[in-house]
Amino acid sequence: MNTLPYHRRLFRTLASLTLGIAGLLTVRPAAQAAAFGYASSGGGYIVTNGANLVFTINSSGDMSSCKYKGTELNDTAKSSGIASGLGAYSVSAANSGGVIKITCVSTSITANVSLPITHYYIVTNGLDNIYMATYVAGEPSVGELRYIFRGQYNLLPNGPADSDNNGNTGAIESSDVFGHADGTTSSKYFGSEKAWNLTVKGATGSGVGVFMAFGNRESSSGGPFYHDIENQGDGAGSDQEVYNYMNSGHNQTEAWRTNVLHGPYCYCFTTGSTPSVPDMSFIANLSLTGYVNAAGRGRVVLNGIAGRDTNYTYMVGFANSTAQYWVTASAGNGSCECYGLKPGTYTMTIYKGELAVDVVSTNVTVTAGNATTFNTQTITADPSSTATLWRIGDWDGTPLEFLNGTIMYSMHPSDVRMTQWLPTTFTVGSSSTGSFPSVQYRGTNSPTTIDFTLTAGQAGAAHTFKIGITDAYNNGRPSVTINGHALSNPGASSQPNSRSFTVGSYRGYNTTFSWSIPAADFVTGANTLTITPISGNGDLSAWLSASWSYDCVELDN
């Protein structure tokens, strides 16, 4: 069953019909593959890949034309390229051994470029792929490093539904989150994959598909659970955008990595089928600035992880100021091997779900051509090991088990597909975990009330109450009352300074708020605890209000 909202299915159907009718009215000669090579053109180059692609790189380093089987796919008014155009470039080309490399180097400082950027376009004879890589000496001053393929929407109408803004009734937040007549929402932020799961994603049309193979994320920032923009139907019916976001300030959790090569990554062109991730190993021979080949890399071997909860997948991450890597631990004894690390010293972090439960205090040093081996590591910092009177959810660094948690990444919280956000009373022992809110908004669903029962012995002792969060907006933090007794208000947690929950992200800095509650505040029998967001800042709207996303809530034994 097609679950795409009706208005967007209709829009796509009309676009496809228009394209089909145009094809019937025009007799097209059979496309023939042109000879592999390139030719100078206006300070740039026209490249022919020896198969079905002919594309133009202009003097600004942008792709101003991209024809597949003779059909122009690129927006005829806007070029594809890094950001929104980065100014003047020096553009050169070389053809060696069936590989064409176009090198674009920024030559001026503009509003978008503060430091040199080198961008590469690479093709091999007979393959319908455009390989790319981008070396940055500094983050562009706009705070975003991204390549955007700006395709014609009528030729590529079938992109991800969550990011298809066509047919919208207007922006409902800022100028980038849109509402639709049926109550659904869409945005370029919605539906993106986490970095560890990035493979291939794109858009298709009649007999054509354009896909991004994201490649190595070692030079990006944010770790394995970070995600960013991947696609957008622009809302005007003109562009279908297929992105590779390498860095951005969208809920930024880590400093940008600079003086590094991003990639290689690749745009793959097909007749509509989703391609496999292409082999990019040949690029090692092309002398790209910042490229480190396989012989210049090392690996880390971890012989096991003890103390795991087998209900969870564990991941091991490695990070320093110039690179990041991760690997999934085996379900058996937790052993793993991470390949292809650039030489350097890294911090090794073990994640239970998305929660860091052990950080190896000894730095991990990687050398070229060698393996660095660690004996079995024992988990020492899993908060789930604490004995509790009750616990709502579990400590895994995510709100996924809570109300609307599994769909918050793909829609605005006002979307009709969300279960309505209302003040909630949760009764320990009878309410389902899925009824507890994934996000606590000051403007829509506060307070959350927790009812629980204590025996005389339990009520006669002090207990520790904890609220774990994964992110917060507008300095939101919890004000807690137990049986009418107000607990001390905590300070704000350190979090990224940007929108989060309304643009499909709960990934910030996992933080735990903790209170020691004296026995005098408890009673034998029924107890009531309320949680309400506070902030020193005013709210911009009901959704852009002081808030946080929950990881876990518990009363310790």
C-alpha cells in the first residue's frame, strides 16, 4: 500500500504524465555513447564519460549541465555544486589511464569562502558515476560544507516523501519546514539516516535515477549517530535536490574537522534502480590533496567487551580532531576490528545504543600498516546497573521507546501522524513505556506527572531521582515537585545552539539531572511527582519552547 500522502502522490503522477506526454510528442533518436574525454569550454570543461553521461564544469567549479542519455537532468537555471557557489576557481583537467580528473581550487575570499577549498570531479571510462572529493582548509563561513545536485523535479519526481515539499500550504516553521493540506509535514531535514548507516540515497523518474553514495565519513563531525540533510523536493516543482552534507551547524555536537579531505563520494546515474556502493579504491592513485591510501592506514582490534546488556547493539567509536571511525561489536563476546584508520592518537568510546558507557582512558595510538590490539574491555559506566525502585525507559541514549520517539526524525511534532502531545500522567506499574513522552515541551505537553506507590520501608528512606536527556532546546531543564515539595532547580545542560526536535533530531549531549530526595518528602502509599520545563529564555512558539528529549527516568533504591 502506498503510504505517501495523496497530494504528493498526485503531484508526482502529474509530473510523470507531463514527462510521458512530452516523450510521445517528440521523436528522439537513440542515444549513442560519445567518445571518452573532455574539451575546454568557457574556462571550464565538458566531460564525456564514454557511456551515458555528458556534464559541464564551469569556471566557478560548479556543474552547470548534466545530461544522461541525452536528457538534461540539471536545473537549467541553477548549477549543482558546493554550497550556493563559492566564487572564483582555478579549474584544470587531466586524462590518464581512462580516468579524468577535474580539479577546482578556490582563488578568492568571498562571503562564502574564507579559506581555500579544493574540489575534485572524477570519471572513469564507461561508468555512469561522477566521483567527488573535497579538501577544506577551513569551514566555509556560511557554516555548511555540502554538495548539492540540483536535478529537475519533473524528471526526478520520486524522492523521499519526508523531504518532498511540493504541494505544501506554506512554511510552518522558519522557511524550511512545511505543512500540507492533509495535516502532514515535510522538510529537507526529515528522514535522513545516521552517519553509521549511510550508504546510497537519491531520487528517480521515468527511466532515470540519481543517487548519492556517501562514502567515507571520516572527515565529517558528530560521530556515528549524527545525521544531516540528504534530499529535498524544493516545493516549487522545479528542483529535486540530492545532497552530500559533509559538515554543518545543524545541531552541531562536535567541532568541524579542517585541513582534511572529505570523501571520496559519488553521484551514481542509473535507469532507476538503486545502485550498490561503487568501488572507489582506484582514487588512491590520483594524488588528491589529503588522501591517505590503504598502506598508510592502520587498524584497531578489540578482543571483547564484558558486562554488556545483550538486548542492545554495542558500537565502538574512535575520534580525534582530524578523523572519526566506528565499528559494530559482535553479538558474541563483543569483539570487533576497525580498519582503515589514519595514523594518530584516538579516544575509544564504547556505546550501548547511543549512550557512551565506557571511554578508554588510555589513548589509542594507530600507526600505518599495523594493528593496535586491546584486551577485553569491561563496561564500568552503564547507569542501568544501578538498583532502582522503578525505571521508565532504559539508559540507551535515545528516546526511541517513548511516545512518538520512532517517528520524530521524519516529521514535525505538529504532524497529524504524531500521537497528540498532551500533559501526561504516568502510573508506575500499569502505564506502558510507550505512553511516556519522548520530548517534554513547555508549550504543549507539560507537566508530566508520575504516580507511584511506596511501602512504609521505602518511604522511610532517602532516594535519588534521575532524569536522563539526550538533548535540550532553549535551555530547557526540569523543575520537579514531589508530593508538593519543590526540589532545587538545576542549571541548564550544555547543548548545541540550534533547533533539534522540530527538525528531526534528538542528538545532543546526553546529560543526567539528579536530585537527592529526603525521606520527609515521601509518603507511604500513593506518591505524585511532576516534571515541568523551566528556562531563563522566552519561547518562540509552542514547539520552539524550552524542552528536552528523554533518555530515562528513575527513582533509585
